[in-house]
Amino acid sequence: MVDGFGRAAALALLEEWTASDSLRKHGMAVSICTEAYGRREAERFGLSGAEAEAFAEPYACAGLLHDMDYERYPSLEEHPFIGVGHLRELGWPEPVLHAILAHADYSGTARESHLDKALFACDELAGFLTACALVKPTKSIHDVEVAGVKKKMKDKAFARAVKREDIIGGAELLGIPLEEHLGNCLKAMQEWAGELGLDGVVIQQAD
């Protein structure tokens, strides 16, 4: 990416615009999952090393920035348009801005690039996987399994704000089975469990 518009800059903007720890963690989780798809796509193109890193970085940044304005401007008229407007003024690359707009159904922005599709596919799922982890006694994402996630998706009372149709539609957009999509994002979040606050707690055993 262009100098000055990488992960560190995206994280700084997320933290500047968002005070809520849970919203910050959501941005990080979506970033981790979306970047994982960027790395898979880089591999598909035969890229490695620095080239693969550079290819995946916009994926990471789009994830970090997709909800940066949500806390201040949560209405459908404002989010994500105000955030994207600010990013455009700062000079952020257009593919990142397009993906952020495209993650919102009501924006009228079509999901065209692989980045657009990956961000949309990971947004609701990252939140759902977090919820699946937090209801575990250990609060650890390491204890979450794909089969359990699929079962929770059928429970309409669980994490009812999460749009199951977006998770299913996201997998279809990426052209992969739902189970594979769940597994890809779960693995990515497990690898960064500590940063996401999902490494778990020690359960004290009674004597």
C-alpha cells in the first residue's frame, strides 16, 4: 500500500474514532479474518514474502476501518459515509474505501473485488464467533468448534443481532462452502486470541 496508509495508521484511526473496547475488538477481529482471505488470495496468485504482505495489507486495513465512524455516527444516513469521506480526504486508497462502502447493503455500492466480498463475508461472522467464545465457561475462542458455530447459527435467540444470511451469503460470495468459511475465520481469530481478548480465563476447580 501507499506509505502512511498501512495497518498502523488504520489502527490509530480506529482508536481515535472509537472509545468502545468491544467495537475496537470487533474492528480487529474483522481485520484478522479479512486479512486471512487476502493472504489466501495472494497465495492463489503465487505471491510470497513482501509481495504477499503488501497484497494482504489493504484487507487488514479495510477490516480495521470499516466501522471506525459507527460509534460517533451510527445512523444509516451517516455510517459508513462520514468515515469514508474522512478517509478520502486523508488520501486512503480507493479500493479500501470501496470495500468499506460495499460492506453496507444500503450504500448502493456493489461488491465487485475480492476485497469487497471478503470484508462483507467476515463482518457479521467475526462478531458471531466472538459471541460463541464469550458464552463458553472459559470465554476462550480456542474452545469454539465449527460444528458448535453451525448449531448456534440455528438458534435464533442467540446473538440475535447477527445477520445469519450475511454469513451464509458471504461464503457464497467467496465461492466456498459455509463450513470452510467458518473454519477459516475461526482459525484466524484463534491465532490472534490474545489480541482479541479471547484467550480465555482459568476455571477454578472446586476442592
